[in-house]
Amino acid sequence: MPKVCLNDLQGAMEWASDDMSESEAYVCRQTGKIYWVSGEPGLLDFEEEIPGDIDDIEKYVPVPDKRDLDLGTRLVFDFAERRLDDQYEAVRSMFRRRGGYGRFREMLEQQGCLDAWYAFSEERTLCALEEWCKSEGFAVKP
């Protein structure tokens, strides 16, 4: 079973989740190696030969983005339900219009919960990535 470094996979997921560029990442099913693909030349600090058959799903699996792993607003709402129970509805209403994440972050800063949010988000992200690895047949290495 090929092994994937969880920290590298997390970085690749962040890369693939960037809506501002056409960034993608793939994991080789045979080796566990992660390939970073940029839609913009020169965006990567390193230039790596990308296999010509990177789109072959038998050989390479696309790294999921945050939405694929349900790590968007659902994560925010889970945190609010656990840590901000009395303000859960206020948090939900923040996301009914643009700028919800900014308002949420501001609220967390005001209440001194920002570090708790980051820890919660990190833990849930790593758990989701571990589950994804299992479902794709990869072992996780630290």
C-alpha cells in the first residue's frame, strides 16, 4: 500500500482549494508521490516534470479540495454548535451573504476563540484527509 505524507497532502489540498488559480494536485496510486500542477506558468517555486498521463484515474487520483471534504461552512457551523452554542443562529446568518468568513473571524477574535477555531479546523481537516487516504487505498505517514 503506497504511503502519503499527511502534511504534504494537506498542503496539496490547500493548493487545490485555491479559487484564484487553476491549481490542481494529484497523488500517484503506485508510489504515493504528490504532483502539484499550476494553471499559471511560474507560479510554483519548483519545476517538476508532470507525467503526461496525469489525467489517468487508474494511475493518479486528484487531491480533493476543501469542498470535496465538506470543510467549508459545515465546519464553521459544527464549531459554532460546539463552542458558540448561544450564537449559533448569528453565525449561520453571517453566511447568508458575502463576507461570512471575515465576519466569523472577527467574532472569534472578539471572543478570544480564534486559536480554538484554528485547532478545531486543523484537527477536522487532518481527520478528513486520513479518511480520504483510506478510501483511496493509501496509508498515511507523518
